[in-house]
Amino acid sequence: MTFPLPRWIAHRGGGSLAPENTLAGIRLAAAMGFMAVEFDVMLSADGTPVLIHDETLERTTTGQGPVSATPDAVLFRLDAGGGEPVPRYADAVALCRQLGLLANVEIKPASGFERETAEAVARLSGELWQGAGVQPLISSFSLEALEIARDLAPQIPRGLLYEQVPADWWSVARRLGAVTMHCAADRLPTEVLAEARAHGIPVLCYTVNTAQDAESLFDRGVSAIFTDRLDLFAPETTPYKGLHLGG
Ligand code: G3P
Ligand code: MG
């Protein structure tokens, strides 16, 4: 399969220029010329996959308490910033497909909900992206979630996601059939980059918000960065390179 990995990926939808993890953010990223967006997906109390980063509602919405304890009837009435609702994952996929955006779907389970979240997101992803020219890239800090995604939606490429890359990352990548490795920009040892290059695995770094940091990472061989600073890195109209990922 071909996943045309761009150099810049808008983080949490529209980065810091729009309310995070909202459809407005995704629209803004596309309007600014981004080819790819990353967003976080968690389950509501009703088991609906929605876009949100924190396990609790306070920071990004007008609600209170854990997302996993909030029913849809309450959740979808909240303001996630600028009058935007918390989006259903299904609506975000429809929008990405309509806009022709690549999506990095980060499965972000509330703790204790790893299995349920991964099962729901993987199953729904298989349905929602059916027939799409380009599949999304699924990533997660939860290895259990990636294992479940591999088993339930093997056709969708997977990326390992780390803060600190462990020494055995490559054997984990092989076991999970991961095609990319994502890590914190300031926790990327040169040996890991060399190992990734040797195995043909693109490295994607988050969260990069200065041109200087981006340039230095690209110089070191990083393939793509996640950024909140859409204003710094847009517009982009051509893929950085077309990478053949997966089988
Ligand atoms: O997937 C890359 C990045 O989004 C991981 O960190 O906390 O912003 O989801 P976070
Ligand atoms: Mg994320």
C-alpha cells in the first residue's frame, strides 16, 4: 500500500490555531494547505469514539469529569471551543475523506479502557475507511491497542508511538507490523534513527513548533513532524515523498 507521508502533520487537528481535536481544526489544516492531520480518539460512556485528548473534560470543553463517564447526550452538547462540539470519530473521518486529508488516528484510551477503545476504533475504522484511496495511519502509546488494531483491521497501517523509545522498539515494530515509529522530538537518540533508517522505518516526531527544530530534525533524517504551528509550516501542496508502507 502507498501512504504518501507528508513532511508536516497538523497536530490535534488545527494545532494551536483552532480548538484542538475539532472539525473546525481539521478544516483549517486543510485550508492552510496541510495534507495530513493527527487527532486523538477516546470512548464516551456510551462507547462512541470521539475526538478528545484528555481523559477529563475540563481543559478543552465546558464539561466536567471523565470522558469515559460522560454519556453522548451530555458530551455532544458541550462546547469544545469557539462553539465547536466534541466530534464523533465517524464525522472526522467523513471530513478527512471529503477534504482528501491523510489522517493519523491516535487511539487514546482512557486508562482501563484500552481493549474497548481499540476494538471500537479498529472496527469502525475498517468500515469508515473502506474504499478510501489512502488508508489512515493508526498509532497509539498503548501496545495493546495496536495489537488489537492489527488483529481487527490489519489492512490499516500502524505506527508505534513512544515518548521515550525503548531499546527493543524494532522487535515490537516487527511483532505489531508497524510501518512507522513516532516519538517525542527531544527524545530521539541518533542510534535509534540509524536503526530506523537501516530497517526502512520512517521516524515521525512530535511536537515541533519552531522552524529551527524542524530543520535540525529533518537534517538528522526524521521523515515528518507533528506541529501546532500551522502558520509556520503551511502551505504544503506536494507530498514530501511517497513511501510504500506495509505489505
Ligand atoms: O501522536 C503524536 C502526539 O499527538 C502524541 O502526543 O499527547 O499530543 O497525543 P499527544
Ligand atoms: Mg495525539
